[in-house]
Amino acid sequence: MEVISRTATQLCDLYEITKEDIEAVHEFKPVAIDKIPEMVDSWYSWLKTTAEFQEYFADPSTLHRVQKLQLSFWEEFFDANINDQYVSSRKSVGEVHARIGLSQEIYLAGVDHFLSLFIEILLAQDWDNAKINKTRRALNKIAHLDMTIIVQSYEHVVNQKITAQSKTLMAMSTPVTQLWDGLLLLPVVGLIDSRRAQDIMDNTLNHISQHHAQSFILDISGVAVVDTAVANHLIKITKATKLMGCECIISGLSPAVAQTIVELGIDVGTIRTTANLKAAIGIAFQKLNMKIVKQ
Amino acid sequence: MSNWVKSGIPIQLHSQCVIASFQLDLQKDLLKLFQQELLDEIVKHNHIKGIIFDLSGLDIIDLMDFEHLRSIINMIKLTGYDTVISGLRPTVVSSLIMMDADIDNLLSAISLDEAVVILDTKK
């Protein structure tokens, strides 16, 4: 998952942040900066009413540290020195939010809260209307710029998490195990789509070459639906294992599956199929010239 | 002139099996040369069990070359011998399957040992 990352200047262009905007913010800074500690306090007293507060800020030392970070955040905001360093500092804010699992809602509500407080202060100044409007617009632009960067980096981290998880899931969904020397078993559970079939095939082939397996049992008793597509995937897998020099036996064909396969007119060719795992193991051992004997 | 040009694919005799080990990337001209060399070699011997193609050195086989290999196997069949393909890599197999290669009626083995065993049981 690639993030579309714009440089600082490109972002400024996107939000049409001009020198005048930055000047307006600079002019507003001395007025606002004094009030920020107060605003941070008021924000946290609002935050206390939310469910998230107990989860993230229950520890007083954490709370203190986060408040400090917030102060420096807003100082940077009013410096409005938008360069690559600024962008990367905003990015790391988003990444931290994503990592600790702080929801976007809370962050966005926070930005809104601060913005409205700034506007309040701004309106209290005895500046003329044009100037107030300009400053207001400038604040909005920079706040939106911040939000874009933070939300984007938040998304990036979350996407990375999801990709990693789906990879793990894929690995877990094809548990090829060695039953005996040269005999592998793969129980398939759930649905087989083309992506998963490909995965099963790749995984199986790798295991076959690793273990030098001569027989391979594919147990499909856990597969919910076998239609033409699934059957074709299974046929492909057996063909592939055969090309590796490994005989594939498909076990666990329920009566329902057997009926659908014949009714759909699927030609299974020379594929060995059995109703249960026991019969499949019997065939496999026969191929390996082995026999299970009762003591 | 043509006597000097060689395919560069070694053809050896081991346990009465003719083993051809492919190590270079397959090409049409190369396969043609190889085909000639192999068939000449086979008819020289009287007591062989069969032929083994060791493909473990190949990282990739395209559809054309695979078809050519198949046709060589068919030619060998006409001389009365079976051919076993051995040591195909997982990636090669999965790409062949993806390209819908016709892989029916082929004998294949996971290793040379296994290939010899298959030829033993065939005879």
C-alpha cells in the first residue's frame, strides 16, 4: 500500500496557503499562544467526559506528557513554518495515533475544539472584519493541511496492519503438515476462491519440494461449497502436484459433494478421491510400500 | 560444421538410465540440437530402462519450450522408451499451471532417485 505523499510545497499549493496566510497566523500567534495552556486544560476536561479518556489518559504522567506534546504541536502550528520537517512531524503524530489505536473521531473533534476556541479569541480582538476573516481563513487552511497529513499517515499505518494480518491469515489457512516421511496432509477449511487456491498451490508445492513428498492428501471435508470453480481449482492443484512427482489424493468427499460434481458434469479425470481420511491414508501408505499393522 | 555445434546439455548414463541435466535456459535452437543428440544417444544403447529429464536447474520454463520438451518425450516414446521428468521447481510448476500447460500423461518424479524407481517399475 503506497501513500500518496506530497512534499511540503505541494501541500501548500493544494491548500493555497500563501505568504499572507502565514503572516496572518504569525500576527495572531502572540495573542493565541498565551491562551493555549488554558485551552489544553479545557480540552482535557471535555475529554474526561468521553469513554476514550480512561483508556488512554488514565495515567497522570502520560497525561502530562501528552499535554506537553500538544503545546508544542500548537506552537509549531502557529510558527507555520511548513517545510518537510513540519510534514514529517505531523506524519509521526498520525502514526502514533494509529499505533495506540486512538480513534480519528477524537483527534478530529480535538482539532475542531481548538479551532473554535481560536475563533472565539480572534473575535474578541478589536481588529477590523477583513483582518479577522483573513486570519480565520488562514487558520482553517493550516488546520486542514495538518488533518490531511495526519489522517493520511494514520490510514497508512492501519493499512499496513491489515496487510500484515491478512498475510498471517493466509499462512494460517494453508497448514501443510507432514504425516509420515514423504506423506503430506493439508486439511482445507472454509471457502476456496482463486486467490486462496493459488495460495494453497504455492504452499503445497513448496512443501513437497522441501520434504521430497511422494504422496499428498488434500482433505476437503471442511469445504462448505464445491462448485465448478472450486472443482477446477482442486483439479489444477492435483495436476501441479503430479508434475512435481507427487501423487495427490483428495479425501473427505461428502455424498453431497460427489452428487454435485457429477451433476455439474465435472470431469475429475484420473484424480484419486476418497470419502474419508482413513481410506486416503491407506492408499498413500500403499504407494509408499508401507502397511499399518496391529501389534 | 554441424558436428561442432553442441547443445551443451550433458547426457549421462546412470543405473541404466539416460539422464539429461538441463542447466541452461531453454531455447528453441538449443532444444533442437539436444533432441538430435539425445535420440542419437538412445539408439546407441541396448539395455536402458528409460530417460530422465532433470529440470531442477531451471528457474523458468515458458510454454513453447515446455511443448517442445513434450514433443521430444513423444519422439522418445516412438523409440520405445519412457521419459520421467524430475526435480521441477515449485515456481516453475505453478507458472506452467497458470499458463494452462497440457501436463497430462507425463511421468514426473520429485528427485532423481524417485525417477529411477519409477523407470524400474515401468520395465
